[in-house]
Amino acid sequence: MTSPHRTFGPLDQSHAGWGAAALAIGRPAVELAARGPGAMPVTMSNHSHRENWFELLTRPLWGLAPAKDHVPDAVWAPLAAALARALDPDDDWYVGAGAGQRSVEAAAVGWGLATAPEKLWEPLEPKAKDKAAAWLSAAYTAEVADTNWHYFPVFAGHGLKRIGVKHDPAVAAAHLDRMGEFLLGDSVFEDGFGGRVDYYNPFAFHTYALLHSRLSGDDRFVENAVAFARRFGSWFAADGAAVPYGRSLGYRFAQASLWGALAAADVEAVPWGEAAGYARRHLDWWWRRPMLDTEGRLTVGYSYPNDAVVEQYLTAGSPWWATKVFTGLLAGPGHPFWTAEETVPGPVVEAHKAARAVHVRDRAGHVTRLNGQAWHPWARNGQASYGKFAYSSLAAFSHTTPGPGLEAAVPDGALLLSEDGRHWRGREDSDEGTIDENGVLTVEWQPWDDVSITTSLEAAVDGWHARVHVVDTARTLHTGEGGWCVPKSGHVAQVGEAQAAVTSQGLRSEIIDSGTGREASLIEPMPGTHLYWPATVLPVLRGILEPGKYVLKSLIYVGTE
């Protein structure tokens, strides 16, 4: 496995360089998809193999369409031909009616037709045009999940409008009205009622709002995108990494799509040098991750190929949602998004109550997210993705895996509890946390009916954060609390009674028990549980609580040596 930097060369941070990058990422997917569904690799999925292939075929359009002037006809011709076959009910490659999972990709089809009709539409024969138009028209009126999916028919409608196919504008209007009902306030949308606030805000709700505005002039949600963008910079480290949190992290550099979407819509939410800096550094950070297979295609995983750290709906075609980062190419090379000198962010403590989080960028440029949201029971790995107390751009986080012991439960960023010392339980259902005027986040949770815990979190700009847990238990409990993982290879540890520190590959992780009698140690989590590194070590604190009330205090650090 290798990185884009190794496969395609260094990232050129110009408009032309990003166009070449969009082609480099998109072309291997198109070349495979153009060979038909039978060439599609079999991967874990909760939808059909044909739908997985359709993702591989269409999702690159989010980046290839804005980069169309950099994409040769040798790529467009087989893509247009395969798309025509996928939308033809009489063809062996037919993907099926445009409902369910196919409605997601209907948005990509609509986007491609709206922004690059001369590449995808005009070369088709009249019969192929009729069938494609009929498929997209049906997708436009199909029911969708009551979430951010309401945007997908809207983009299908944009495609229909561009190719001159009549459709009822009231359909899109109803979907947009429904989207407005998901607004929590303070520029944040919930992803369906009871949904979590995560990267679906920047790479779905707000990105789609801006692209919709560009295509239609309808700016009803642009103000929310602007307000969110002014806070969103605190999610990014100075080196370009976005703090990993929530589901769909397998979409990788889609995390930065909002910055390019602002340029596409010509909306200056923050100075262009700031927006450009976040986007450029982020893509460069990903450009150096070993996320490609030997054919140059994106793999399933995060920093490296790993099916175990993604949700049940991530398939071999899914990762090309990442190409939404390239929508800024719609702003021409003379736009200040491309010409402005990028600015590098400094330390910040950004409390965002509607998102139930505090983001702290320390003096070294690394971001810690203090998290008040509870788990997401539907998504695979939902507890680890949503329910930890802290997340880090420098050290990411780990998922649990079946098996006994802390090595399987992996409590980085978390406090875990056990009745037998083998089977561990963390925060699942809880309140959504409160944030005071000093940026201290407090969460109340009950892992058992007779165990109540109040956790307070506070981070500083020196790389440390503090956790205080007030535990009231009617049962005997084992406790395990973790700091941050570092790579296992080459690590050096220092372990005392109440303090454990470990350094590895330029990183230092440390956890200190503040006088509550817990014992420090170092564990080796199960391989393949971490988002960044295949094998890790983790400093932890362990203790045993008899029935009663306790206050557990700890200090946790991560930084570069």
C-alpha cells in the first residue's frame, strides 16, 4: 500500500495542480468501474454489489466535474458510456431504479450533468439520453431517508434542469423546506431528528447548501454555512489534519470540502487565505497517507487500509466521496482562493454549544476535541466514534474489538468500567453535555442503573487536558482510563505508580493520576483497532472502586517531542 505522494508525486497547490490531483484520484476508479459490475471488488456492505459498483462509477464525479478541463476525453468517454449502461433498464449493467442507496448516487449524476454536460450528456445517443433522463426523473421523485439525504433529489433536479428535462420544482422545494427543519441553531443541523453533529455538517449540509446556491441562486442556507465555517477552522490542526470524530471518516479528505465549496459559491466566510490554507494543508496531509492500493485506488479505511474502522455502509466505491474536496476548482485559477497567500492558524479554544463540543488547538498546532455527544447505536463502531470524551488530530482514536481485557476495549480518550475486569463498558446513552463560560464541558451518564457519573473536561493550549469523574456506584467496579495511543514500533515507556508516559516516532503520550490511587501501566491494544497506526501502545490508569462515591482526576498529554 502506498500514498498519493509516492504514486502521483508531490501535491501542486495551484488550481492546475489540484485539477491534476482530482484526475489522479478519480481516474483509477473510473477505469475499474468502466469494466462493469463484474470487475468490482467484493467488500463488506449493507447494500448490494450493483449499488457498490454504482458508487465507484459515480462518486468520482464530485471531483472530476469541477476538474473537467484537466480530465482527458480518454477518461470521460468510458465514464459516460458506463453511466449510460448503468441507467438503461435493458442493459446487463443496469443498476436498478433510482431509489434507496441509488438516490445517493443520483445526486452525483445530477451534479455531473449540471456542471459537465458536454462530457456526460452530449456524447450520448438519443435513446441513451431518453433512458438516462427517465432514470434521473424517477430518482428525483423517489422517497429518501429523512436526513441529509433530502439534498440528493435537489441535485438530481439540477441535472435535469441543465439537460432540459421538465420536472416539478415543488419536489425540490419540499426537500429543502424539510432540511430547514433540521436546524438546531447556531449554524448546526442535526442529521435527522436525534442525529449527531459531526462531519456531515461541513461535508454534507453546508457543502450542499453552497453548491446548490451556485447552481440555482437560492441562498437560503448560505448564512448558516458561513457561520459554521467561522467556527470550523478549529477542527483543523496547523499541519492540515482534521480531528477524527464521528461516522463516515472513511470519506477522508471530504472533511475539507466546505472550504472549496465556499470558493465555488464565491462566499468569503473567512479570509480567502485562511480558507485556502485549511484546504491546501488538509489535502497535503492526506496526500502522504498510505491509503492507496497498488493500482492507485482509494482503499476502505482511514489513514491506512482497514475495513474494521469503518461503518457497515462503506464499500470499495464509497471512499470517492472524498473528491468533494475538489469543488473549489469551479472557482477559476484567478480566484483569491487560489491566489491568496495561505495563513496558518494559532492556538484557540472554540466552544460550540450546539455541536456539544469544545475544540482546542494548542500552541504546537494540534487539536483536541472535548466531546459531549453520546454514542450512535446504529452505526458500526458508534460508541468509539461518538462516545469518547476526547479526540485528537495528532493521536486519533481506536475502536473496540471483541475479546476480553482493556487491550480489546481500548480506552483511549475514555473511562471504561467493568464488573469482572475482563468485559468493559463505556459511555453510551447520556445527556448531551453542557459547556460553561470557561469552556469546561460536563456530561452526566449512567453505565448501569445504580451507577451515576458526572464527567468534567477541560483542555489547555499546552497539549494537556484534564478529566474529572465523580462516580457514585452501588456495585464494585474495575476502572480503566486511557490517554492517547502512539505507534508501537520503536516506543520507549516510563511507568511509575501513578504516571505513565511513552514516546514513539516523535510523539509523546502521558497520563497522570491526580491522587486517586489508580495504578499506571502500558497496554498494547489489539492490532488494527487504531485509525492512524496498525499497531499501538497506550498508557492507562487502572483501579477498583467498592460501592461508594469517588472523584477520579487525571491529566492527559499528547504532543511532539
